[in-house]
Amino acid sequence: MISAAPLTELKKECEILLREAIKKISPETMLETLVLEKPPVWDFGQIASSACFELAKKLGEKPLALAERVTEAVDKSKFSLVQNVVAAGGGYINFHVNFTNFSALTIDSVRRMDTAYGLVKTDKSLEVIVEHTSVNPLHPIHIGQARNPMLGDSIARLLAGRGHSVSRHYYVDDVGRQTAVIAYGYEKLGKPRPIEKPDHFIGKIYTITSCIVEINRLKKELELAKLVSAEEEIAKINRELDDWTAIAFELKEKYPELFEKLLQKIGEDENPESSINALNRAYEAGDEKARLLIREVSELCLEGFKETLSRIGVSYDSWDWESDLVWSGLVIEVLQKLKQTRYISAVGGVLEFEAGKVVEDLGLREKFGLRKDYEVPSLTLVRADGTTLYTTRDIAYTLWKFRKANRCINVIGMEQSLAQTQLKIALYALGYSEQAENLTHFAYNLVTLPGYKMSSRRGRYITLDEVMNEAVERAYQEVSRRSPQLEEEEKRKVAEFVGIGAVRYALVEVDPLKPVEFNWDRVLNFEKNSAPYIQYTHARACSILRKASRKPEKVSYDLLKAKLENEIVFALAEFPEVFVEAAEFLKPNLIADYANNLADKFNTFYNAFPVLKAEPQELSDARLALVDAVRTVLRNALNLIGVFAPEKM
RNA sequence: GGGCCCGUAGUCUAGGAUGGAUUAGGACGCUGGCCUGCGGAGCCGGAGAUCCUGGGUUCAAAUCCCAGCGGGCCCGCCA
């Protein structure tokens, strides 16, 4: 017999036993839901029910006395996966597992189902779009943004494993002032071919250009302010100017040639600010020259992203260009529809969406968990010059996505919570309440650097590439030290998946809502509670199986008597339930945590018991089967968080 | 001013939706052991915690509610 979820099988048996026993004692009592949990201590049993606490209230009896009567009423002839039932504590009913049967069920299930084990299928398969990463094509992906692809990709893997039809989308944000800035600088340089990784090259041009333009703009503003404004205003501009001047010095030091050239070329422009704005307008209008230029720059940067992302094992099914939404008329269409609602106000060409009013009219306060007096701020949809804003286009994009999917998950930092809420409110205002309900903003907290804030505009960031390179380099040193016998090429290969695995694990392991302060120790961890530790454990298990050079044929599961062996079996049986929870609640960190725990248990086992040399062979074979099952589950778990499970390292 | 998120040993972190048998689980660091077994990226042990504070709900609160404190983020014709 095999089962896709052995633990669920066990719980079912416990539930039937319990319900029948309760019925015997008190035929009238109906318990709708029966929660079965895991006792805090292994020796109490493996499954527990607190039903008697509730029941005791109804029957006016002491919980423990009731629990004792219930356990006596249990029909022991129906035991299959259960060994024993006892009343304990203040009134708990504890089930002890029959491990001869449960080990057989669990280990056989894992080994027979292999790559499918744990990935319990949903009965409501949906078309799901997971949009993640979507870093603007202006500069390399930095470590502050790197949490996004790790989480997004893991979520996509979880949902696909759950049986949903998942599509991974990257939203290319090529519309807006920032893209115009980089394109402007790129053109001023004469559209140079990058002599390095293209996104790094683009990043430099972007930072320098935006710095020069900013200083230029502030200087003009200062002139003006001196004529008309108060001293306070002038001081403020001066402070900003000082700030940018400092950055200019930094950049000039770091990239003297590029800086000089841009300074000179931009200096020839009477009014860079207005050139940039003109470029932005032209692009939105679909002007041929603007299109060619901005697409070229963006593609160049994306080329770099793709290299980075494929190195960490992240790929996409669709690259959605924001500009396409504008040019196809979809954005205008949505704007028209919004204008027909009662929630738009127009002041001198500027269009505002009155989200607060929608909340009141449609009674959405509770749905969004808003406090009683809090008024959701209005959202500007269209600038005075007629160009649209980011969230406006995102509304159109969301509706576009819902043509292809019935659930959309946006992996976006929590600093955009308000915008995402406004977007959702807009969907309600347009009558797309179903879509609004099926739209999830998967928010995660920021990664900060100790001491200062990362700023891509200011060019202050640590890139994901740097982090990966450093991790792989460190991994290489570790490999050389620990496995000197390996060939050079082999060492490089191992260093790559160990280093990358470490980075992925480190970023997916922590609860996404918690803020993370970046430090190298976090991602360069090769010891316990890290991907390398789990990878090592997997390789160790593989090594035993390799050395055995036989399949476990004469298996006697009743010989797996040690508590540790039972604990491992139980942990294997839990995997499907952990997976379901992780997939339903979008918590990839549960998988990371689970894999680490299983690895811990396995290493303890490894140290305590021989496998190959165990006697008799029935025991050896049973342990071999256990090792094989652990190997399988570790691999399946690692796959879900995008970490490679090596057979050797 | 208003809103959102976070606050657990020196450091990092689990648990929190569904309050219970908890004595708050783990890692790093510190510290004492284990190289004759199948990979030491390992194993076993020790010390180390006002679960931010104060109220409330409850027979029972790290968990739920309220107020406050600390850190971060947002409230833009930026994205």
C-alpha cells in the first residue's frame, strides 16, 4: 500500500477511532471538526486530540476523566497504523503509532512516488500568474531586490507542484522618467557597446546621468529660488545640491572617463530636463526613434538580468513590456472606463482617482482591514502633460493578466502596499471585484545594508552578481579544503551550486515580512541551517546508496525500532502536509525549515547507526530504504526552493 | 499628523492565522568531548531569554485586543 500523504492517512485512522469511541460514550454529541495535532514531546505519542476539553464542557465532566473513558471505548481491533491510545495531561488523547506498519507505508510511498512524493495535488487547479522580480532595466539587480526572485520563483514552484498551471511573468518597466534618463545618457555617449556585463554598464551610465541632470536641475531651481523663495526653501535646495555634489565626486572618482564624457555631452544640452521629458512623452506616444532607442537600452540591461537570473535558476514564461500596454491602447481603454465611474476628478488635465470614496461607497473598509477613520489617499492617474503614471499602467496590466489567469500573485516589496491597495480598489470601482479578490500582493520587507540605505539612483548598492561571485569564491575555498581530491573542474562545479544554493537559501529562509539586514555571514553560511548543509546531507545519503550497490530487497520495517528511526519516518510522512501548507499560504520558508530539520535528524542517525554493516540484512535493507527515502525527500524539498541537490560534492 | 510591517539569549532566527501538556525550538558565537564504521560542510554535551513595556480578554497569552516605546517603510504630476 502506498499513500500520497501517509500522515493524513494516519490522522484519518485516529479520527475514525476517536469519533466512534465518542459516539459510544455520548451518542448525541456531535463534533463537527476534530483537530489533530502533534504533541510537544515525542514520548507522549505522535498524534494528539484536545477534543475532550471541549466535550467536557458540554457534558459537565472533567476532561481527563472523559479522556480516560474515551480511550477505553476505542475499538482496538481496528488498529492498523495506530499502536495504542492513552489519556494524558489535563485531558489529551494521545495516539502512539504502530511503526512497523507506518514505516512501511511511508517509506514505500516515498520510494514509489519518487519525484512526485510530497507534491499533493489540489482539486481546484487554477491558471496562476506569478509576477516577480520586475526590476527596472536601469541598473544591475542589487541585493536589496534579490529577495524578490528567490521568493517569487519558490512560490511559482510551490504552486506548480500543487497542480496549478503556473506562468511566471516579468514586468518590464520601460515607461517613465527613469528609463528616459538612462536612454538619454546612453544616446549622449553615442550608444556604446558595453565592454562589461551590460546591466552593470547601464547602471553606471544611469547613475552618472541622473546625478548630472539632478545637479543641473537643482542649480536652476536655486537661481529661481533666490529670486522668489524664502530662505528655508533655498537652504533645502542647497542641502540636496550638496548631497548630489558629494555623489558626483564619488562617481567621478570611480568612473572618470565615463563621467567626463557624460558631463561634457550633457553640458552641450541647453535643457537636459526638458529633453528627458520630451523623450518620455515621445516614447509613450510610440514615436519610432524613441522606441528604437529605449528598447535598445532596456534590452541591453535585460540581457544582463537574464544572465544573473539564469545563474540562480530563475526563468520566466513571459516578459511583459509596459510600453506595449500603452501602445496597444489598453491603458487608454482602462482610463476611459475609469472616467465613466464617479471616482475621477480632473484639475487642469491632471486626473485623480478618488480611492477613498470608492471604499466608502462600496463598503470595502473591512475587506481591506482599514481603520475606521483612515481615508485612502487619492491616486494620480495622468500627469498634466498627458503621460500616465506607474500605477495607472499597472491597473491595465493587471486586467491584461486576468485575461489569461484566474489568480494573480504580485511579488512586490511592501513599500508599495498603498499603491497595490489603490490598484485593487480601482478594480472594484471598475466592477472587477472577482479579479480584485483573486489578486494577491505578496509583500516582503526590505533588505538593508548596515549603516546606509541602498539607493540605485545614487549608485550605492551591492549587486546580486557580486554576492554570488563572493559566495562561489568562498565555496571554492571550502571545497578545496574539504575535498582536495576533486579535479579542478569538479571543484568549480561544486563551488557554483554550493555558493548559489547558499545565497538562495539565505534569502528564502527568513519570514518574508521580517526586515533583513544584509551581512556577508548570512549568505556565506556553509554550516548548519544552510543550503550547503542540506546539500551535503543529500550527498551523504547518496554516497551510502552508491556504496551499497544493491537495492534493499529483504526489508523488515519492524526492525526500525530506534526512536530516531521512527522520528525520521514521521518527518518523512509530514512532508506532504508541510508542502500543502507552504503552497496554500505562500510560505516557502516552511520548506527551507523542514529540509534543515530533516537533515539534522538524518545526520544524527548517520552518526548513531550503521547502515551497510547493520545485521541482519533485513535491518540493513530497511535502513537502506530509509536512507533512500530521506534522499528523495531532501531532493524534492530543495527543488521547491530552487536549490540543486547534488549526489556528490 | 495618519497608515502599514517588524520587535524572541551577545548575534541571527522558529513558533504567532487555529491560545493549552512549553520547561519557548534551532543556528552562529562562547565552551567541554567524539578522527579505527557509510563523506568531520558531521555528531554528542554545557552555559546563555524581563518572548519590547503596560494594561485587558481567558481556567490558560510569545500567540488574541487596547495603549505606549523602539526600528523600518509609505502617504509624489517617482517607480
